[in-house]
Amino acid sequence: MVGLSLGEKHFIKGGIDQNIRSDGRKRDSYRPIFVETGIIPQANGSARVRMGATEVIASVKAELGRPSALHPDKGKVAIFVDCSAVAEPTFEGRGGEELSAELSVALERCLLGGTSGAGAGIDLTSLIVAEGKICWDLYIDSLVISSDGNLLDALAAAIKAALANTAIPKVNISAAASGDEQPEVDISDEEFLQFDTSAVPVIITLTQVGRHYIVDATSEEESHMSSAVSISVNRKGHICGLTKRGGEGLDPSVVSDMISVAQHLSELLMSRLDSEISAAEAEGGDEEL
Amino acid sequence: MEFVNPEGLRLDGRRPMEMRQLRAEIGAVARADGSAVFEMGNTKVIAAVYGPREVQNKSQQSNDQALVRCEYTMANFSTGDRKRKPKGDRRSTEISLVIRQTMEACILTHLMPRSQIDIYVQVLQADGGTRSACINAATLALADAGIPMRDLVTSCSSGYLNSTPLLDLNYLEDSAGGPDVTVGFLPKLDRVTLLQMDAKLPVDIVENVMQLAIEGCKAIATYIREVLLENTKQLEYRRGL
């Protein structure tokens, strides 16, 4: 990242104070969002989301596994983020590991709820095949291809779109088993169940620059933020997760204000994403014909 | 298993000397100095070039030529089974080295001393021939970055199954146990810059199979040239020329 001069910093900050950002947006506008689904044929579901110059790919793979002993009625979901060196030279080798870990944990927190699985955006009970014995393990892998700020929002959007595109094969238990035996299963090649994503939340990241906060920051704007709060909101307007990043402390009233701003913006973002996703899915369906 | 059926068609319906469908796109990564996406059938790779820029590690700096570095990674979801470790495994290290040596031979490094050129290649979908697709994508990305080169480097693979030389193997044909010849070629200078082969091949067939791969490389070079010309026309148009 090329450093910014003092003059440029003042320009960006002054612009935000007057509700005009460097690319002409207002403080609460998102960049144009493009969604493409079904781009990875060998995955159960996949999507590519582009927000301005930030581009991420998410893929969902489902494999049969054993549910954990603590939650025999729930499937398992694991989220991994990989920052590709293609996006930033600093991500080469192990350089992107820290950011990848931070993003993975933030996503898991927002989408998967607490350790008991309570309040998860993804309904884990729908992944169970045979209680206590067989469940679906979903592996959500995301790749950051181009990085221009606001990675968390883009990743959450890509995961939402990929889950909407996910088709889990129907499993018929062919032989019942007793005790510890694994039942025989027959994985259908023909019948698929579409994953239900109505409860999957979106993430809104509000970056504080000076005295105001902006949504969907570019990497220039992110480079001199004082702090950022990422809030995950679901369709009902409920908060599913919260992450604060950045060194500067925030007044509690500012945080409450940010939360209500995020709730308001989430409706717009959710409806925008939903229409983009259904358009992408329709396109994918047309192509198959 | 039959890889070429009696009618002369392969598993995916191609003829023995037919290459998979090619598709290229320039400028996919906005922040990179040059970038390209290259598809050969179901194999899809994205390459980004950063440079020439200041050398990060001064001990590697060279006073009379540019330092060329390359990293090859495969996405978690690129193969049929989920890959757990995207980078650092031996195969990735070897392919990074191969791509670096191939591109380094072709870049006019003496024109950019004390600088560094980074080539990053990411495999999004792997269906055989990833090495070749990466080299082709890297060539396009270097051209997009405006880095001076002796010639375009193109690469293609070929094999020999059911007593037939086959061009551009996909994953199934590659894992069949037959030979897999990868060739890197400079079309204008008419020189082979990379040659790798595994498994066994009768000596009198080697020339044939290698020549087939070279023909594949020439076809790819024609396509790459077309793509670059089209891209330049677009740039001209956008500049209002």
C-alpha cells in the first residue's frame, strides 16, 4: 500500500466531514455490488462477489461426518479465509496468515453463534442425517482475490450467496444400525436440497474517520481509520455478532448509534444482496438449460 | 481403461490432437500492475504481477538485473477433494520454481536493475495442466504490466495413452499413469524453454509427443496475441484515440 501524504489525508477526512467521499459516495452508500453464483462446478455451492475493486470467492463443500458428542443433533460448519498473494504482495508466503485468521474468526463469530451453537445464523440442525451418527460437515472456503477495503462485508456477502447456491445431496439411510455402528447411507446423485439462507445475516462494517463513520471503506479510507465496528444483522433486524477493530476507544453512546445505523443499513444491503443473488441464480439456471 | 475409444474420441469428446477451450481475460485484479485470468477447459488460474518495484530484501538485490520472484498457490476448493494446505507444500514450491525460471529467461531483466518483479499465480480450478495454464496466465499478466520480454512464453502439455499421442491432458488423462510432457515454448524465437516429463515413453515416440505439445504452444500463442491486440484496441478506444 502506497503511503498517503498529509495533504491527501486531510482531503479524505475533510470530504467525509462534508459527506462527500473521494469516489463521490455519501457516508452511507455502498459501492456497486456484483454477484455471480455457481462459478466452481465441483463445489456444492459457490459465489463470487465484487464490491468496487474488492473481489472475493466463496465455496461450500459438504462432506459426511460424525456429529460431536456434545451436540449430536447438529451438523458442523467450518469457515476458512485465505488471502491470496494475488490481492496484495504482502500476503505472500505466510504474510496473509494473520489477516486470514482474523477474518475467519470474525466470520465464524457472526455466522455461527456461540460455542453451544445457540443463535447461529445457519441452522445446524438441518445438517443432521442420523442423529448422533452421521451429519453433514460444511466447509466454507473463501479466497480474497482483490483487496480494496471492506473485506469482511464482501466475504459475508459471498458466503451468503454461496450458501444460497448450495445444493446438499439427499441421503437415504439404507440400513438401520444399532449402538455405535455407522448406518449405511446412500447418497443420491439426483435429488438435492437447497440450503435455506433466510436466517443468514449480513455484516456491516462502520469505519470511524474523524468524527463520522462511513460504510464500505476503500483501503485508502481504512488506512487512517481510528476504529471500526463490524456488526452482523439478520433479516429480522437482530444483531448476530459484533467485532471492534482498531486501537482508539469508542464512547459507548457512539457504539449504540453505530448499531442503530447498521440496523438501518442492513435492510438496504440485505434487499440488494437478495435481488443480486436471485438474479445470479436465475442466470445460472438459464445457462444450464 | 479406454482413454481413446474406437471412434477416436477421448473421455471428454475431444479428438487426440484437439486442445481444450481457451479463455483469457486481462486486468482482473485492479490493484496489480498487471493481471490475467486464463482458462484451459475446466482449469482456471489467475495471475497477478507486481513490479518492477523496489527490492524488499536488500540482500537479494542485484546491481545489473531485476529480481524475479514467483509464488504458485492452489485454492482450497480448486481440486475435487478439499486441499487443506494451500501453500508451502513441495509440489507448489517446485512449480513456483519452474514458473520463475521460465519467465525469468524471457524477461529482459537487464533493463531493470536493482528492482523486483513478483508474479503470483493462484489456481482457482484444477483439471490437469495447471502448470501450463499458470505460465500462459503469467505471460498475459506480464504483458499487461508492460514488462519488456523477449517473446511470449506459452505452455502446453501432451501425453501418450492407448498408443495415441494426446494434446492437452485433463486431470483424468493425467492421472492415468501414462507420460505427461509439459513444454514451455517461445514462438517467435522458436525455442523450447521448459521441458518436463514423467512416467515412461519409448524413445522413438518422444519426438512426436514433444512436437505435438509444441504445436499446442503455437496455437496458444496465436490466441494470446489476439487477446492482447483486442485489449490494446479497447485501451485505445477508452483513451479516445
